[in-house]
Amino acid sequence: MNILVAGGSGFVGSNMLEFLVNKENINITTTFFNTLPKVKNKKIKVVKANLESFKTCNHITKNIDIVFMFAGHVFSHASLKKVLDNNKENQNLNISINMIKSSINNKVKKFVWLSSFTGYPNLERIMSENQFFDGDPPLNYFIPGQQARFIEKILFFFSKLKHSTEILVVRPSEIFGKYDNFELNTCHAFPAYIVRLNEALKNGKNFVNSVGNISNIKNYIFCSDLVKIIFRLTKKNKKKNFNAYNISSSHNYSLKQIFNILLKFKRFEGIQILIGKTKKNKKIKRLISNSKVKKEIKFLNETKFETCVKKTLDWYLNSKYASKKKR
């Protein structure tokens, strides 16, 4: 089986490559644009590619059975301004269209696109797949959320054309784990707090000030678990040309609870979280249901959450991020 991981330098792409190299009878190709993939193995063919070129996409998808489309900008609240300032907001759309068109053209069997839970509205209940388009995404997720929705609509349109390619859309909850981004000016909240705790330790402080409402509750998914589930979905027999799946853990956590887990580790012993005075905003729950994926593949062998946090912390402490001097 020939597999293409588009975006092998990124967070999810790196975890998928690490997972795939342990599989038998798989030929792996991965693409990168600026940064070489972090996962290196003789089984991986590495290709530098500009996916904004349809010609390039058409070339790299030839003789491929499964495309994992993980390339593109990952929007966080912190990185959104940078993306907009550099006029990069249309890049995800361009490369996604090029990749699905070339995959169909080359008769790729399965095309997997990584969507985002940011497309979901704020509803006072656990949201299933058919509620993705019910009302606008919240303001802080509006641009990435609407972009995810638009690309899904484009993929749905292509699924209705006459071809043999099955399109799978996966909507993960907030992802964390090895190979994540730990740059404070662009990363998500979870890795940001790991960085801030470590910086406090290095600077001899015994406290970290909280930011925002740390009581808000989300689903999380460990990236190693995510890629296993995505791969398992590709093993399903084809029933229709388009399908969307939520992927999340079975447990929900607030940042306050995650803080408390981190503070149990000996490294951060004695550090306190100072919760400042904030406006009495309503506690927000953004929760998605994983019942569809559990039912269809009968698999959600997730790692214990505390173990996932420890593995993430260990990876960070051994990475370039932890040793990087603060500017």
C-alpha cells in the first residue's frame, strides 16, 4: 500500500509518520515546504513540494492509495493575526482544492482531510457531526471555523462527482502531544501553560499567573491516539464517498484541571497558579461526541490522560523549545 502524508513536518503529520514506520507492507511518501520532517526513517521518501501548484500535487499523488492531507496553517488564537497579516488565510483553501482534485484525477482510494472542531457553534450540549453547521462558530474561532466549514463544503461537492475516491473528514477536538508547537506567540493554550510553568521554574519563581477563563471545559485528544484512530478509519470498507467524524477523548478537562495534573509532577512541585480577577464570564463548554467513530470502528483505545500529559511534558523538556533562551 502506498501512503502519502502531506505536511510531514507538522504536528499531526509527524505523529502519523512515527506511527506508520512501524507498519508492515506500507510505502510512505511525505511532503514538506520549508522545514524538513522531524521523523526520519529509511522507509520514508521525503519530497519538497509547493502544494499551491496543481501540477506538483498531480505528480505526488500518482500511484498513491491513501492521502493524509495534514498540510496547511494551523490556526490558534495567538497565531491568527500573523496569518492574516501575511495574507496566508487562503493558502489552506488553495492546497486543499489542489490535493483533492489531483487525488481524484489519479484514482486515489481514500483522501483524509484534517478539519477542525473550531467550525462548531457554541451549543449547551455535546455536539454530534450533524450539528457542525448549526449557527456561526464563536467569535474567537470565527475565521478558522468558517474556513474549515467552507473546505468541507468543497470536499462534499467533489464527493458528488463521478469518481472512485472516498473522502474522509476528521474533526478532532483540541490536540496535544509530541511534536506540538511550543512557541508562546503562536501555540495553543495547553502547550503555552507548559512553557510558562517551565519558564517560572527556570527564573526561580514559585507562581504562574493564569490567563483567560481556566474553568472553560474542552475535549482533548492525544495526537498519538488521534493518528491511530484516523488510520483505523481508512481500513473500513467503503460505504459512501463522503463521511465526517468527530475524534476526541472520552473525558473532558478544563485548563485548571490540566494545571493541577502538571503540578503533581515533581518538576513543578511548589509552583502555584495565581488566578487573577476577571470578568464573571459564563463558563464555556465546547464538547463534541465521539460516539459515531466508536460505533463504526469499535475502537478508541485511548491512553490514560495523565500519561498523555506526562509524555507531552517529557517530549517538550527534551526538545529545542525548552532550551531556547527567552527573547
